[in-house]
Amino acid sequence: MKIVITEFVTVDGVSQGPGSAQEDPTGGFDRGGWLVPHMDETFLQQASHWLDLADGLLLGRRTYEAFARDWPQITDPDPFTARMNSLPKYVVSNTLTHGAWHPTTILSGDPLEAVETLRARPGREVQIHGSARLAAALLSAGLVDTLRLAVAPTVIGDGRRLLTHPGAAIGLRLTAHDVTPAGILLLEYATTGQAPVADYTGVEAITQSTTT
């Protein structure tokens, strides 16, 4: 199965609390709800399509507990409820022993080994939603296959950033892109290993390198 990060972020990289002010007030964060004003039918259709590709959800403990609290309380006609509640959940945690949001499997022990084992199973995608620290750790370890971002046209200036990690720089290849009428930028990248670097040698040299 592919490990896929699916995240909502601001232009300045904040992923905390996209859905409401009360969603994640960790650290005194009070600027939540920044995605909602920009949600439109095109965005909902794309998010639904992304979720259709999932054979499971891969979550950190904190995100799992928040989702397990909220999603069972959401009733249809929300287009995501049935799938979020029925998909297998894999939780990376050494403190949880069981999960009440069924079906749930706790991945204890070394988190990278546990995810690598999960990744080797047959299937399509295991998607990380939220869980920014888990996403960053797996990306740094080379265990992420695809990164999908929905970038809201806003700069929050505060909050927990996505994909802050001390590991090597990660290379990405853009595989799909779109923009919604409300201005959400939809980006999909494949990971390509360590990010390449080069010295700037002038426009002419760069032009020649791209045409040969």
C-alpha cells in the first residue's frame, strides 16, 4: 500500500485547526476555521475523490482521539461520514492499548518499523490526515509515497506548521494540480528521495540544461 499524506494548509504552512476554532486549540491556538470560508463544491468533490482512494487511515494518537470523538457524532448528509467511520484506522501509539472508533488497529513498538510493515501489505492507499508530526517523521524516513495538499488562500501567522522535521531535504515531483473557484490550490506530489541542489550559473546555462 502507498503511504499518502493528505493535508489542508495555509500559504504559510499552518495545518492546525482548518475546520473550526474549537477543532484544535492546542498551545492556545485561536485562529482555527481558516479553510471553511474557501470550501466550495469543487473542493468537496476533490476531497471526496481522494478519500475514495483510501483503504485505511494512518493517524497519530492525538488526531485519532479527536477524530474518534467527533466523526461518530457527525450525521449524514455529510459526504465523508460513512467512509471515515468505516475505514480501517491504524494508530501509531505506545500509550493507547485499544481504540473505540472501530475498526482500529494500534501500531505499537518502533513506529517506523510498524508503518513499513503496513506499507508492505496489499492494497491501495493508507492516508494520513492531520497527524503532522507523524507525517513529518515518515516523510523524513522515506516512507511516504505521495503528498497531497489543499492550500487555502490565507496567511494565518500562528499555529502548528506542517512537515517541520530535522531530516534531509525531501525531493518532490508535481504529478497533479488544480485550483478551485474559491481559490484553494490542489497539489499532488510524488516523493523522489533527497532533494537535489545546484549552484546558480546564469539564465543561459539553465536554459541550455532544460533543452538538452
